[in-house]
Amino acid sequence: MQRLEAWPRPHPGEGAAAAQAGGPTPPAHAGEPAGPRLQEPSLYTVKAVFILDSDGRRLLAKYYDDTFSSTKEQMAFEKNVFNKTSRTDSEIAFVGAMTIVYKSSIDLFLYVVGSSQENELMLMAVLTCLFESLNHMLRKNVEKRWLLENMDGAFLVLDEIVDGGVILESDAQQVIQKVNFRADDNSLTEQSVAQVLQSAKEQIKWSLLK
């Protein structure tokens, strides 16, 4: 499994900020290079993922923080993003304090949203993994009709890639394997329940015949 990590960033008030204030730079620990100290890499890199149709209407969306706390705010943001990106050939946009990478496919627009400080390559890796996973699941028909008919699978795909804003997987093959395993497991569970119900019916039937 490929795991991604964000570029580390300086702690507020340390390093460059201390130098600007005329104060000393915090000392480096043994074995660390001299200069500003850096915080541990953050795994929380995705703020939202959503898919819109060719009219800018939401088909699938997941938000991982409270930047947009209501559905109304989320959909207004999505409409704004769509208006800025639907007629351009670029793959990246900056809206407010957000970095957005996106991709179109027939009548769909796929978006991955991060903060303005996030690594664009990481966000693009999530977008690529999402598209390739959907492409496999939908048998190379990444379009509105087939997405709507396989929405449960699309949410499973997304949950395998991002959980709570944390990037879990960027390898589409691994995502597909996990989704297939979960689908098979659910199928077996449903089959087991059906077998139990059928057995119960048979027992009732024979008890009535006695």
C-alpha cells in the first residue's frame, strides 16, 4: 500500500518568525540540522471530495472538516468551484484558502479539495486514484448514468482512499481489491441470513405437518 505524507511545516512562532522578531532561532536537537525546527508531517490533507455532473449538480460529496458546516454552504462552494473550473483546461484551481485539483470525464467533474498550504501532488494522487478506481469499477464508463447506478460502490471506493481527511491509499489496484473483498463479505453475510431464514421456514413447515 502506498501511503502519502504532507510536507512538514514550521511551528508558528518558531524559526523564521523568531528571526524576524530579532530573537534567536530555537536550538536544534542532537543529530538535527541547524535552522528552523519543523513539525511532524501531517496526514490530514483532504478537506473534501465531490463529484458534480455537467450542470454543476452534486452527485457524490464528502467533507472532512467543518469549513463548510451546512449542506447549503457546501453546495454554494461546489457551485462556485464548478463555475471557475468547468470551462478551463487546467487541473488545479485556488478558491479562497483552498487548493483544488480536478478532472472531467464525459459528463462528470471530480474534485479533491485541500487547504492552500497542502502539497498539490498529494491531492492529485488522491484524484488519480479515485478516477482509476471508478474507471475499473464502472468498466471504463466514468459517466453520470453508470455512477448513479453504482453509487454504493463509489462511496466504498472513496472510503478506502480517504477516511476522516486522512489519505489511506493511493494505489487504485489496492482500492479495488479491498472494495471487492468487502462486497464479497457482505454477499456472504446476506447469503448466510437467507439460509437461516430458509431453515427456519422449513422447521415451521415440518412442525405444522406433524
